[in-house]
Amino acid sequence: MVSNMSQSPYRSLPAVDAVLSDSRMTNLELGPIVAVEAARSAIAQARAQIAAGEEAPSQDAVIDLAVEHARGLAATSLRAVINATGVVIHTNLGRAPLATDALRAAQGACTLEYDLTTGGRGSRRDHAEALLTGLSGAEAALVVNNCAAAVVLMLAATSKDKEVLISRSELVEIGGSFRIPDILECSGARLREVGTTNRTYLKDYEGAIGPQTGAILRVHPSNFSVTGFVHRPTPAELASLAHDHELPFLHDLGSGTFIPLPDSLPADGDPVQELEAGADCVCFSGDKLLGGPQAGIVLGTQAMIDTMARHPLARAFRVGKLTLAALEHTLASYRRAQPESVPTYRMLHLSAETLRERAMNLAKQLEGLGLEIEVASSEDAVGGGSHPDATVEGAAIGLRPREGSVTRLSERLRRGSPAVIGTLRDDRLWIHLRTVDPADESALLKALRSASQVQRA
């Protein structure tokens, strides 16, 4: 009689040592920790299949699965992709694209906190401050790790345990389910809401000012906008009111830049203009319209910036050499009057005619791949919460397989190398040329050919 133990399908599975000794695993040269974890994971998955009533996989299948797991464990998940969505500052795709040499200064040892002139310790604050004050005319500048941190630091330095006046229309929820009130209250300040969602007047702020008031704050509403029966005071009016009561006026622009925007976009996010209007401090993101790395940039009076720089949170929010290198590179491009070397600027200012010509040329090279191809005008977005109601005219290529589904084509492109991210709309996959670097067009064409051939196979 054969025992039940000998008939168990689990006994056909390879041991961990057998998986590890197979040449397919040893050739990976990934080290024992990853290899053992992958082997155990593959065997556990095979046991789960048996427990679910499926046939026991062969030893070769288990080892192939272990190889797949090992490669996944050793791979990095942050990958370069081709952004063909037409959204220039795409939050999910890393926001502003950086110039290829933006990080060069930080790749090895660098003068992060070293003064070459004196041979002594320097300040990391110096690297970007001179460029920022030169571009903006501000007395001083400070860089922290993002714009939310900049706002928290502004309030912590000026209004801890005091009231900060803010319009109800600006208490919005931003990306990742974070809410402006929750972020601001982390500073230790107390928010005092004034006005209504759609209409806030200067008298609403004035009526709320009292002994406990620490500052007046304006916050950019990001992707939220109210139109129609609306009103809110100008920054100049708020600054004047604040100064009449010896209070600081703080302005969170959300997104800012030092160069003109395309004519189709409203003039918004100009820190120079807001400082001239009387703001004591303005802050904005480095990785939005500016086209640099993730950072929170604060411009303002010397006294206020120095107070913020001495605050303990400034140490918690400080940036490292990679951020400073990329930011300094970006700012220097503007200072040298060479904005076209900043990818975000270049993408935003591409003409519809140039993009249509590129789209037509690329479409010709896609003929014969079993695709229905259409070149059409597109409405490209700025992204990153900047100008949510405005677009820039561009051009896109619409693709639809003659055999198979457009969803499957999009999936194959996402999983390819390089990954290509387009937009699914009207039963077509749209490739927007505005956000595709011309240097990546050959890689894009190769990816489209590969995905189309697999689709037809």
C-alpha cells in the first residue's frame, strides 16, 4: 500500500537548496539574501496553487518563477518613462523634467558647505540665494524641501500660537488627500477663516484682525477654481491692510517662475509681481512652472527670511546637494537669459505648428504596423496644479489597432522598455508630442513598433 504522504503533490516541489543550486539562479549573481527569499517565495506560491486545487507545477516552472521573483526583488521601481500625455508638469510622472546635466555638480564631492575662498565651512543656503535674489529683487531667499514645508515654516516663524487669517475659498484639498487646513495647523498657528467660499472682501479680513492675529495668508487653490459670482481682494490690498496693522502678509503662490508664460496662459505665479505688490514673503514650488527639482522656495525681507532660517524646522526641512545642484542649474539658466535650456520652459513654449510637423513625420514612420493613425490638434495641460482651467494648443497622434484592443496596446507600451505613457480617449491611444523630448523620438518609435508587433502576433 502506498502511503498518503508519498502521494502528496507537495512532495514534487523542489527544496530551497535545489532551486538555489540551479544554474538559472546562480547566473543571476544577486547574492544569497535575495536568492533565498525568491526561492522561498516561488515555493510558497506553488504550494498555494496546489492548495487551491490546481495541478502541482513542475520543478522547472518553480525555478523559473524563482528567477522572476529574484529579478523583481533586485530591480528598482523608479523607472524612466516617456511622457506622451501632453501634461507638462505631470505629478505622477515626476513633475518637471530636468536637464540631463542638472545634477552634475552633485555627483561626487562638492562645495555643499565648503568655502573655497577661505578654506573653511560655508553655508548651503548660499548656493541658490544669490541667484534667487538676483532674479526676484527680494532681499533674501531660503530653500526647503517642498512648498508645503515652506508654508509651515513661514507660519511657525511668524504666527505660532496666533491666528492666521485666510479666506474660506482657499481651504482646499490638494493631491494625496492632504488638506490645506491640516498642513497649516502643523505650524502651531490657528486658522481664522474669513469670507465665504465664493466671495471674500477686504472688510472680512479687517473685521477679523485682533490682538491674537499673527499674519494674513493667501494660498493658491491648486486644481480648484470658483468662477462666476466671485470676489476676493488683490494681493496689494491685503498687503496694505496687513501693514496698516503691523502684520506680515504671506503669499503661497503654489507655482511660480521668473519668465513669461505662453500667451494662451493667464499671467499667474509671478513672484516678482507679488513682492512688488507688498508681500513680506512669497513661496512657490521648484518643480512646477520654474522647471527645477522638488523644493519650496521662499522669497522675502531679510528679517523674515533670517527668522525662518533660525527656526528649528528649517533644519528638518533643509535640502540636500542633489536638490541644490538641480535648482542652481535651473536658476542659472534663467539668470543667463537661456531659459530654453530648461525642459519645462521649452515644452510650454513649443508652437502648435512645430508639434504638428513632428506628429506628421512620426505618423509616416508608423505606417504598415496594423494601426489606424490620426494626427489631430490637442489641448495640452500645464499640470501640477498650475492653471487648471487653461491649456496650450498642441498636436497628438491617435492610434487604434486594426486587430486587438487599444487598451491592450496601451498596456504593452506601459510595460515596455522604455515605458511609454499616453492618453486613452475616444477609443484611441493618443501620443502627445509636446511632452516627448525630440531626443526620445527614436526610442518612442521603437517602443510603438514593438508593442504593435506583439499585438498582432
